Amino acid sequence: MSSYPPATTDSLIQAAEAKTPSEAISILYQILENPSSSSEALRIKEHAITNLSDLLRQEGRAAELQDLLTKLRPFFSLIPKAKTAKIVRGIVDAVAKIPGSSDLQVTLCKEIVQWTRAEKRTFLRQRIEARLAALLMDNKEFSEALNLLSGLIKEVRRLDDKLLLVEIDLLESKLLFSLRNLPKAKAALTAARTAANAIYVPPAQQGTIDLQSGILHAEEKDYKTAYSYFFEAFEAFNALEDRQAIFSLKYMLLCKIMVNQADDVAGITSSKVGLQYQGQELDAMRAVADAHSKRSLKLFEIALHKFKTQLDEDPIVHRHLSSLYDTLLEQNLCRLIEPFSRVEIAHIAELIELPSHHVEKKLSQMILDKKFAGTLDQGAGCLIIFDDPKTDAIYPATLETISNMGKVVDSLYMRSAKIMA
């Protein structure tokens, strides 16, 4: 034992006062290697593990954190299972804070799951499996994540662990939404809310539930209800100073734009709370609101190009803005072609300030969707608009009369059948 620093508070102080992180890491490793297993030594080693995890995270040494978990397995047999779970989850969290470590996190979680199965540590395994499913979803490995969650949900429901059940149901809702299965995503969210109503849910978790609720309502075009949920999520995250507050605020502004209240965007972003979150995210929404207020597709295109990361690469905003852009484009084109019976596509493109090929493609789509009657003469580069054909009212009236006669005959047949019986 003389070759190792003693597992005492003085050793921790010595590591804290080390001149370089490498020297501190070396001292902490030596403390962990000390074979003493007294209660005081175990307590000191727990502190050493926490300090070592922080230092390795700061140094970006993710692979060493993975190795550390493997080396600590004999130590875990000496301490209570609850403390083991806390240490393991702490190290996994430390790895997660290192940029570019997503693949390593997946590998690490899979290793821990195997170890927990062998050691029959069910409580820890379930939480690590939930973390693994979230990582797989982030990596777009949806099938594997869904299979993992399906088995985990059944197991957790049997054990009636409500807090973990809320987390898993919420994760399943996000996963199903990513797969565009909205009915099942709503069902999973309802299950999460039901479980959450039976227990105390941390504010961050409640904010996440509200955020997911807002996303699902927005997907159904119920933007007013979605705005209310995003507002609730924003208040929760803002109180916690969580980075998700900016996204909740961004989606609030999106809802305002989608219900033709783009003028409210400036007021919200210039309010006392909005001023705390100034940046590219809000600048992007202001640019879209300005384009929408002016009904300018050119400004819309400029905003989409300038804020590509904030608008195009956010799947939720991108989906709704694509719908809004198409609607604006169709409205503008219908307004421009209304006075004409024959017009050059280049002239329409010049009026709307968009490329000719873009306008031509949209016009052909609108003709196929029967938004107006016309045809494209690509040889002459013209759009020919037809007069709206007047439908003869006699045909629908005839069909309605025949349908009513059929009902009368059926009724008479049923009555005669009863009399004969």
C-alpha cells in the first residue's frame, strides 16, 4: 500500500493543487488504485471518481472515460447499487458533454447494458437503455431505437416506475413523430401525461412534455393551441436557464407567423424576456415575419438563404415554412395571372422576382392540382389561361333525383318484405 497515495482528503487536496491537469489526473488514478476498502477510503474514492470525470471531460479524453468505467467494475461491487448507478450515469453524462462523441456514447451504453444484465442491475440497465434509445434516435437509427423502447416500456410498466415511464413515453412520442406516425406519437404523449399526473415531475421534464405537445398540435395546424404549449415550455426553460428556452420562443414566433399575426413577432422579440435571447434564431424568425407581412417572396427567399442553419436545418420550422412558402407563392401567382388569358412565363417571373424555371414548375403543379384552368406552351414560353368552365346544373340534380328514388324503392321493398312475413 506504500506505493499508492493514501485514500484521504489530503490526497484529494494534492490533486486539486496540481500544476497541470495531467498531474492531477495521475494522482486521482493512483488514489483509485489504492487497495484499501475501508468506509473512509471508499468515500474518498467516490470523490476522486467525480473529480477525475470532470478533468477527463475538460481535457476531451472520451476514450479514457470509457476505460475508466471498465476499471471501476471491481470497485462497484464494494459500494451500494444506488451509488454505482449515480457514478455510472455521471460518467455517461461527462462523455455526452464532449463534442463529437455520439458514436462512442452508443458503444459505451451498449457495454454498460451488457454488464448490467450480467450483474442483474435492473434499475441502472433500464435508465441506460433509455439513454441508448435517445442516442440511436439522434443518429437516425429509428428501427433499432423503436425495438429497444418497445421491450423497455412493457418492462417498466410492470414495475410501475412512473418517473422513468414518463421519460420513455416521451421519448417514444418523439421517435414516432420522427417516423411521421402522428396518431401513435399523440398516444405516447398522452401516456406520458397520464403517468406525469400521478407523480411530481421536475420542471425540465414538464417543459419537454409541453414542448412536444406544441410540436404535435402545430403539425395538425392547430397553431393557437401549439402557441400556448410553447409558451408554457418557454416559461419552464427560462426559469431554469435551459438552452431549450430559445427553441420554445422560436416556435412561439413560428405559430404567430402561421396564423397571419406576423406583426406580433417584433413585439415579442423586443419585450423584456425576448431581449434576453437575441441571436441568429430570433433574427431568422424576424426576417421571415417581415417577408410574410410584406407578402414578398423575394424577401422570403433571402431569409431562407441567409438563415439556412436556423430555418432549413430545423426540421420543425422547415416543414411549416415550406407549407407557408407554397401558399404565398400560389396566392401571388393567382393574383398575377388573373388579368391575362395568355402571358409569357418570363414576364410572370419578372413580376414575382423569381427564376423562370421555378415559376414554370410551380405553375405546372398548380394546373395539375386544378388550382386554375390552363396549359403551358413550353415552345413559346407562354401560359395560356382558360375561362372557368360553367358546369351544367342538370347533371348533379339528375343524380340526386335518381339517388332519392333509389332510397324510396329500398324503403318500399323493406315494408313489403315485413308484410309478406
